[in-house]
Amino acid sequence: MYIKKMTVLLVAAFILTGCLYPDDRLSKNQIPNQVQLESLQSAVDEYKKNNPYSLPIKTRDQDTNIFQKYPIDYKRLREENLISEAPGNSFERGGVYQYVLIHVEDDPTVKVMDLRATQELQKINNRITAYRNEHQYAPYGERIAKDVYKIDHKKIGLEQSPTIKSPFSDTQLPVVMDAKGKIYLDYRQELYKALQEKQHSYTYGDDIRYILAKDSPIVPSHSLPYTIQDGEPVFRGVDADNPS
């Protein structure tokens, strides 16, 4: 009986301390960590200093969303002994963040992409794919702007228009579709709030998405380009990431 009680107590202790789980499953590794960001930024800066014409990034297609286009290649950083391993909350270690670079041309800056939004979008996209396979066209709803549409949620078996929790707040962001049937998060609510609360010099034609990443470790992934018109965010065009 004594041994049985001790076994139960030991198991409980391991559970409470998290010892039964790998580090990358602990809650402390599921939030953006400023120390990890700064450490990785220092490694990227040093790599850039040693390799003036190169960055430690993986190759992505030219038309990849600008905030998802430059994921960090940890192998290159390890080869130069700049890091020992990927951050604990990174996708590579079972976390919910993909570390990426923005401003690669003039000021390579480390940020993170929240993959939980990616997972939720994939669930919706699976429904859309099933619908397109059966009907040969996407479940377009109301037109919002040029080449931007709501999703007809009833056609894909949902009771209401799909939304996903914003990576920046508790706001539920609508999911929209472009003319090719690709889906995105609609960040206009977050952008409007940021434009009202933060100093900026954006004018019509500028890509205002960067205002969300400026004071946050997170990037607005899976986003269409936006600009400002009469003080409010508007869609800039679905191909503005790679203008012709």
C-alpha cells in the first residue's frame, strides 16, 4: 500500500511540473518570447555581417505572401555556431510559431507567424475544396471589393460566415476569398484600430499591413494587401504583393 501511494504521488508530481511533457509542449513555449526573438535577431544580424549577400532563409515561391515568404533556416545558423537549436515555441520543435523575416531588403527583422490561424484556415479550405470538387466552382458569396468576396457559408455546411481568432487580439476576423478561390483573413478591424491608435504617415497606395507588425512580434499572415483611404483600411488589390 505504501509503495502504491508513493507511485501515485510521484506521477502527480511529474504531471504538475510538466516533466511528462517535452519542453516544446509547455505553455511557456506557446507564447511569443521576447528573449527568444532577441536571441534569434542577434544570430540573424551576425549571419548577415558574416555573409553580406545572403540571409538564413528557406526558399519560397515568388508569389508567396510577403509575411510568409522568408522563413528562417536554422540549419544555416547552426552551421555557423550562431544558435544551438530552434526556439522552443517554433514549429520545428512542436510549437505554434513559424519564425520569419520581414524587411529583408534593408532591415531583416525577426517576427513570428501564428500557425494556429493557419490550421483553422486549412479546415475551412478543406470544405471549400470538397465543394469545388463537386460543383467545379468556388462557393462565392457577396462581393466585398474588386476580386474579394465573402464565402457562402451555407454551401460549405457552416451555420454562419467563418471567422478565426486574430493573432493580435481576441477579435474574430472574417475569412474572405479572392477571385481564384484562395482564402485569407480580413484584417480590416485590426488595421482600423491600429490606424486610429498609432502615429503613422501612410498615404493611399501604401501597404499598411506593416503597422500591425511594427510593435508586435507577430505578422499578419494569410492577408491580402491593404492601403488607406479617407483614414480607413481598404483592400489594395489581391496581387499587390507582387505587382506587375
